[in-house]
Amino acid sequence: MTFPQNEVRFEQLSTASPSVIYSIEEYPGRPARFDYLSPAFEEIYEIPVAKAMENAAIAFDTFHPDDLSGYQQAVIRSAKTMQPLQHEWRIITPSGKIKWVQANSRPERRQEGVLVWHGVMLDITDRKQTEAALRESEATKKQILKAIPDLIFWMSADGICLDSMPSNDAFQLFPDSGRVGKNLYTVLPPDLAEMRRQAVEKALQTGDVQVYEQRIMLHGGFYYEEVRVVGVGDDRVLVIVRNITSRKQAEIALQESEERFRSAFQDAPIGMALIGLDDRWLKVNPVLCNMFEYSEAELLTTRMFTMVHPEDRSILQQYIEQYLGQSQTKDKKATQVELRYQCKGGQIIWVRLNLSVVRDAQRHPSYYVAQIQDITQEHAVNRMKDEFISIVSHELRTPLTAIQGFLGLLNTGIYTNNPEKTQRMLKLAMDNGDRLVRLVNDILDLERLSSGKVQLAMTTCNASELMQQAVDSIHSIADQAAVTLAVVPTKAQVWAASDSIIQTLTNLLSNAIKFSPPQTTVTLSVQTQTDSVLFQVRDRGRGIPADKLESIFGRFQQVDVSDSRQKGGTGLGLAICQSIVQQHGGNIWVESTLGEGSTFYFTLPTPDP
Ligand code: ADP
């Protein structure tokens, strides 16, 4: 081939060019032959140009076995159509390197069926490698995206789904099939569409990833999604939607159970606390603060142990040790302990403490949950009940034993012939029987009154009439004791249940008569006060020692133990009086000087004007 013009320049160019410039001649039945081959050939093929010019087969021997037939077909096609040939193939150089080359040539038909291709050949190994790496990374990316359970799609700013990764999770509102091309804003409920619109706008404006959660009502339940919107072009965003329903449901369940615990703790009608293993109060509820008379802040800076009554600390220590020991075994029993606590003001209260230990994942104790109940009242009532029962049983047993004794004696027949003695025995048995009846009546009265079972029927009563009726009912006893009863007349009126007040006055009068020497007077009078009327029962009897002035109002309390025997009392009269007066909203008390006499006072309300 010749280049009549500018041959020199061409030679310079072809020498400098990193591409191989070539002409190859083919004639049917003859081996192909290079007509021209530029120096770059040697660099790519690692074969001297001269050698290839001499024998083109050397160049063809370098063809990668998989690529030769493809090349031949391309050559045939180009020869047939006389269209340019563009083809890529691999060569294996003599040193064993695999390189990619690309040829671009144009066929020229000459005489006698000779075809010549003039062209350039490039080493495209680098490009091919880059392409392969890119393909590989694209494939990897696709695989990764496929493995992500999120719904990933590209969306135009006006809501059209442009492309989408197949999602393997159930995105119910936007199912996999036919997603592309759909307008998401018409699929979403209006409020969620609006949220999405705003996120898209912001993502495109700021370039920041927008993240928000959406809740969708589906099939009667809620379905939660976390949405991420990333701007990827002027008006395109990438949307990543994650199904967070199970996480959300767990969160909600946890929140609800925390809330339930919080309100159960806060609003519990008993004291509740969380207590650290170092015995600090960690959390306390209002009932507990009230119980101990501390503010919450004050209580949280104190320790549980230091508030326990010193004598009961060992009980608590033992309880905790025993409890912790027990909880490690499976058959844990609910345990509780009763002990005394000291309130802020120094007052001692009884509490029932129930501890349960909360353990961490390794089963190590973390803290205690305590239920603390103020049982001071309960304690006092129980103590009173125990005392009452022991006293009652003693009081009832004494006359009963006496009756049994007297009747037993009579039964032996030793007094059959002694009617006088028999009479005395019967009288004693009768007296004890009477005492028993009185006792039982008083106990029942008191029990009925203090249990609140009797509803007192209040009416407007004339104080003078009440006093007179009481005096009338006890007159014979006063006469026997040669004690005079005097009533100071009054116009005062009271709001009271008359029978119970007559009973009160009778009790006080009977006591006054019992403890007065003959020829003295017991005076009954009233004094009108602002909202009440003050009753006074005054005697000139033996008086009551100062230290007994309060206690005699207690059950079975007497100044002298012999009073019950000698004076026939039960020790319950004043307790009954107190109960009645208190139920009227009044007070009862006594003033007394030993050897001079006593005055019992009680108040009753006046009727509403
Ligand atoms: P009792 O049935 O023994 O009289 P009360 O409860 O009525 O029971 O009285 C309790 C005690 O108070 C009496 O036993 C007595 O010791 C004392 N007491 C009550 N009233 C008087 C009084 N007017 N003078 C002196 N002592 C009294």
C-alpha cells in the first residue's frame, strides 16, 4: 500500500501511535498477509513486526481459542456486506499474557477477488478490566440490595415510581408487581401522602436523608413502616421503606406494660418502693411518703434500714437473708414480715413489709420491689381484741365457777337438812347469775356500740326529762344506799337518742351512788354552751386517784380490783358511756378530788335551730 502524499508524515504518526495501524490482505485459498503493520504491534503482541509481516499466521496463532471463530464470522460478515468491521477479542502473547484487543477496519475490494482491510487495533485490556470490575460490583450491589428486606424504589418528585428493587417482604400497600409507573401519592392515604410529599421536598432542598415513621391501618390492625427519603437528582428521590411492625409492637407492648407498672406503682393504695441492694430507696410512691411523713425527695436520700426501729433491724436482716436464700431455689414462697418503722416526726408505726427481688439476666439480684402496708391500727385492734378476750373469758369464768361450786355443794345433799344454809347457797348462786347476765349484757352492748352496728335514732330531747327518767329508774337503789338524788331543772334541749342517754346517765348515777357514803347527795345538772349542752353528775364519794382519771373509761378498768366484787360492777359501764357519748359527737371526762368526790361531765349537741 502506498501513501503518495505525505508519506513521511504518516510514517511519523504511525510510529508514534499507541494503536496498531495495519492493512491485511486476504485472498481465497491463500493465507492472509499483512500489507502494513505499525510498530505498536510489537508492543501489544510481543512479536516483532518483521516476523508478522513475513508470516501473518504468527499473529493469528495468538487468538484465544474461544474467540477465533467469532472473529472469523465477523470477517466473513464484513466481506459479504462490505461494511466496516469492528470486533474485540483476546490474544495470548508469547509470554502468556492475556490481552483484549479491538480492531476497527474497513474492507476494500481489489482486483482478482483480493480483499484488503485497513484499520486500527487497540489494546483495550484496561478498559475491559474496568468494565468487568464494574459489572462485578454492580452485580454485588444488586445481590446486596436483594438481600435487604427493605422496599427500595426510585420515585419522581410527583410520586411516580421510576424503578424498584424486588422486595421480599410484604409491603402491603405497594406490592411488588406493577409497582413501577404507579403514582404512590394516589396509593397512600392522604395524610401519609402529605408526609411523603414534605419529606421529598425537604430531601431535594437540603440534600439530607429524611427519616420518618408511618402507621397504616390494614385489615383491622396497625402496620408500621420507617421511611427514608434520599434526594438522587433534581427531581428524583430514592425511597427506602422498612417494615418495623414487630419492633414497634414490641415497643408499644413494653411501653404499655411500663405504663401499667408505673400507674400500679404510683396509684397503689399501699406503700410501694424500689429499693437498691445497698438499701437506698430508689423509687417511692405517694402512699409510702405519706406513711413515713417524708417528701419524696427526702425519702430518696435516706436508707430503709436506718428507719427501721432499732429493735426490729435484726428481724429485717434475717428476713432479707432468708428471702434471698429462698429465692435461689425454685419453690419460692411469698413472705412478709411485720416490723416497726420510725417516721420523720419520730412517731413509731407498724408496717407489713413484703419484698420481692428483681434479678438480672444472670440471675443476680438487682434490686427489691417492696410493698409496705401501715398496720398500726390493725396491730392496736388485734392487741385490744386479745386483751379483751382474755379479760372477758376471765370475767365470765369467775361467776360461772362460783355458780357451779354452790350448785355442786347443794347437789351433794349435805345441806338437805339445813334450809338456812341451802337458802344462802342459792342466794349466792343467784347473785353470781345476775352478775353473769349483767356482764353478758354489757359486753354485748359495748360490742354493738363499738362495731357501729347500732344506728342511734336522734331526736330533739329535753335535758330535764332525760335526767328525770334516769333518776326514776335508779331511785330504789339510791334509797337503799341512803343517797339523795337531786336534779337541777333546765330548759336545755339536746339532739340525742334518748334511751342511750338515759342509759349513760343511769350508769353514771349508779356509780356515784355506789361510791358515795350514805346521807350524801348526788347532783345532776346541765350547763348550756355555744353548740352543746354540758351534763354534770356530781357526788361526794371517795374520789378517783389522778392517775386513773382516764383509764377508768377503758374496758374492765377499775380503780380497785375489789370494786367488782364489793360493788357489783363489771368495769364496762364507763366504756359504754364513752362509746355512746362519742357516737353523739360529744366528749366525756371526770374531775375528782380524793376523799371529796367526783364530777363526771359529758357534752351533747344542741338541735339545729
Ligand atoms: P363498774 O361497773 O366497775 O362501775 P365502770 O366502768 O362504770 O365499771 O367504772 C369503772 C371504775 O371507775 C369503777 O370500778 C370505779 O373504780 C371507778 N369509778 C367509777 N365511777 C366512780 C365514782 N363516781 N367515784 C369513784 N370511783 C368511780
